[in-house]
Amino acid sequence: MYLCPQIMDEKVKKEREDFTTLFERCRKPFTQFAYSYMRDWEVAEDIFSEAMAQYWMKRDELDVDTNPRAYILTLVKHLSLNYLRHQQVRITVEEELSQSMEREQAFRIRTLQDCDPQELFSEELQQLVRQTLQQLPEQTRLIFFKSRLEGKRNGEIAEEMGLSVKSVEYHITQALKALRKQLKDYLPLFLLLYESKLF
């Protein structure tokens, strides 16, 4: 089907705008996710950029039901795994490298392999988060929401609620402990995305 140049230009413009929005929305949390395994910001940024480039090139081939964020995070995961595996080969041949560093590297690979981005965006996981937060004492839940969802500083929350900063810190710690207990398999990435308001 032939589309006139003006319609094509508008379509491409809209795709680019959507891509830019998605890029900016995912950039910080997904780069931080890669960095948590890479321990190198430059490498993490390169991995995120490569993942976005691959997504852009394959966007027309994706199923309509594909969740773009989950797809991009999967790309980040695989690119990170490739990087870590290449790094592991180099580490293995370096005689002076300690056994503890090898164990840490293997642990990062295992935990990253076990990470399933699709599950992180599932309704079941989000329901578990809601249930966990609902079980918190009302004041703890309110302080956690003000901190994580409204982005308020501890001092602001303390002044607003007539509490000490230490009390606010205590309630936030309690909320995070409850989430750690219920979401131990997902916690590092989940908190990263939750704090970035991707949920």
C-alpha cells in the first residue's frame, strides 16, 4: 500500500517521539540495572544504548502484545550476560585473579540469568507488592508512599507529619524490610524500577 510522503513523515515523526519518550523513561533505571552487574557506568550506558538501538531496528517485527519495557530489559539482560561471559573468560586466564573475584563474577551471572523481566511487569508481582504494602501499618505505608511515589525528602515528610527525621527513616526501613521478605527473588531490580515509578 502506497503512503504519500507527508503521511510517511508524520508516521516516522510519531515513532521517533514515542521512542524518545521510551528512551528517557527507561534510561536511568535500565542503565543502573546494567551497572549493578557491570560495575562500570560507561559499559552500562553502552549496553543500554545498544539495547535501544536493537529495539528500534526490530520494532516493526515485534508482536503487538510485546511489552516494550520488558523487551528492552531483556535485551539489556542478554547484552550484560554476553559482556560478563567475555569478562569471565579474560578473568579465568589471569593467574593473579583471586578465587573470591571469580565467585563474585559467577554469582552475578547466575543472578542475572535467573532474572525474568517479563515477571517484573506481571500483574501477579504487582498484586504481591500491593498486598505487602497494604499489610503495613497505616503510618508506615503513608510515609513510604510519600518517599517513593511523591519523591519527598525525609526532612519534608518529617515536617509535614510532625515526626523526627529518624522516625521517618525507621518507617521507610520497615517498609523496605517487608518488601525484601516478600520479594527477595526480585528485590534489587524491583526497587530500582519502583523508585523510578515504572510500576
